[in-house]
Amino acid sequence: MQTLTVALGERSYPIHIGPGLLRQAGLITPHLTQLRVAVVTNTTVGPLYLKTLADALQAAGIEVIPITLPDGEQYKNWETLNQIFDALLTHRAERKTTLIALGGGVIGDLTGFAAACYQRGVPFIQVPTTLLAQVDSSVGGKTGINHPLGKNMIGAFYQPRLVLADTETLNTLPDRELSAGLAEVIKYGLIRDLPFLTWLEANMERLMVRDAQALTHAIYQSCRNKAEVVAADERESGQRALLNLGHTFGHAIEAGMGYGNWLHGEAVAAGTLLAAELSRRLGYLTDADVGRIAALFERARLPVKAPALGVETYLAYMGVDKKVEGGRLRFVLLRRLGEAFVTADVPADVLRATLVEATA
């Protein structure tokens, strides 16, 4: 097991990464405020891992309230959120009852938002079971739900007490979900860690065949990068926005295609290539740089062409992006490989040309 810390003063918390952690209730019990938890999962993850976690907790004398939600990005909404509240109220969950998110990014975001709201805030723990959740969404305290007009537009910053990333859960992850997670892994190399990007280029095949050592290294380095950024800018007033490389375009793809049709990581991959192409057109990246990025995403079996939704559709969805400031859309672009920056100085004609010529 490897451990990192997200340094947020008195709200700091550990990230444990390793195999077999679901069976180690001793990693969880120090973070509980009462011997009662509600484990929120979904219809896909629950049958695989709920019993393992619940058995371990119950053996440690902890009562477990299971809450199983439907699986899919399309269920990341008010109705599903209310199912969590219905269960908590039915079981008379108290302010000291900890919510445990057992699943991918959707479950983590829903559970965290529920924890932030229920009785004005109850403790919660992240137990991510997908690569994307282990390297990105479970760390940093972003929680929320989608709105038909924009992804993750309703939510709260609310930090977990613990992140427990059991790498054995990746053994049952579908290939498409593994690839989707690699989009976020590659992101860290592109925005701030060129040596990691180079390592990914040398080891992508190991990751694709789920080499345990390679996956653990990728998860650790991704979490290290994110923990450093979150510690420096918890509420995204500055450098944390760099973590959204490809997300402005990607969220528009997810919403425009209908939530759940493109996985988040797939949309981020295609969105990152749009950001790279925009960076090239503005004189920052070379053709070779863009080709290098595309080649890495292709080796991860991710899309490198964004769908042709139409310029106006893209602009409409991007107009409600959380990085809009003073009515101006800010973009995360690449100054060079390994260095990202945020700018609002993108000429409209260059943006439109990119959306026309770099989509399919």
C-alpha cells in the first residue's frame, strides 16, 4: 500500500492506494464518527464489491446501510440524489453517520454532494472503483450533479475524510472504462509533469494489459499531481483550473451527445485534442506536439476526433462552463507539453475554425 496526503490543514486526508484495501476495515474505522455508515453504490459495482466492504465493516462492529442506485451518467441528477436522501431519512441516519461512496465518478460525485447537503453536512469517504475515479474525481472534494444545460453545474466543494483506492477493483473494469480513466492520467502529464508524460509513452502497453505495477505507479503519480494542485488551490481560484484541460470542450460533447453516450474520459480525450489544436493555431504547439498527443490517446484506445455537433451547439454548451468569467469563456491551453495555462484571449474566428475543421 502507498499513501499520499491531501494537505488542507485540519481537513487534510490520506489517499491509500493498493490491492485488497476493501477488506481492510482498519483503514476506515479511524475516520468514522460513529459505528454506522451508509454505503452508496450502483447496480453494477454493488454485486461485485458491496458484500466485501460490508462484511469487513460489520466484522469491525459497524452497522452498514446499503444504498444502491442505477448506473450511468444519465442518472447523475436531482432524482437520483433524492434517492440517497430518502434512504438516509428512512434509516434515520444522523449527522455523525458517514456516507461511503463505493463506485466510479458518478457515485462519488452524487454521494459527496449528498453528504454536503444532508443535515447541512455529514462525513463521507471515497472508495473509487474505476481508474478515472481513482486518479481524478475521488480526490479534491468536487461534488455535484448534472443539469440538462451543463455538466456538474450544481454542486459543492466538500472534502472526503479518506480516499481508499483498491487497485484490485480494476480487474473487473471494462476495457472501455479503463481507457476512459487513462484520459485523465494522460492529462496530468500534459499540464504539469513532462517526465510522467514520457513515462506514459514508454509504458502505455503495460497499462492497457493492466500490469499491476504500472497501474499502481500511474495512479500514484496522478494522485500526487492532483493532491499538490488541490492543496495549493482548493476552490479553483487559480491553478486548479488547469486540471480542466480538455474539459470545456469535453463537457460540451457529453451534454451535446446526451449524458452517458460518451464516457467522460472519452469526451475529455477528444476535448483535449481540440484544446491542443487550438493551442497549435495560436502558435504554442507544433504539428509534431499535436501528433504526439494524438498518438498517445490512440494507443489508449481513446477518440481523437470530437463529434461535429456544430459550432453554435458547442458555443451554447461552452457558454455555461464554470470557467466563464465576466461573460468571457476562459480556455485551458498548452504553452508546451508539460505546461498548461488559462486564457480568455482566444479570437472568435480561430475558435470557430477549430470547431469546424477539427471535428468529425
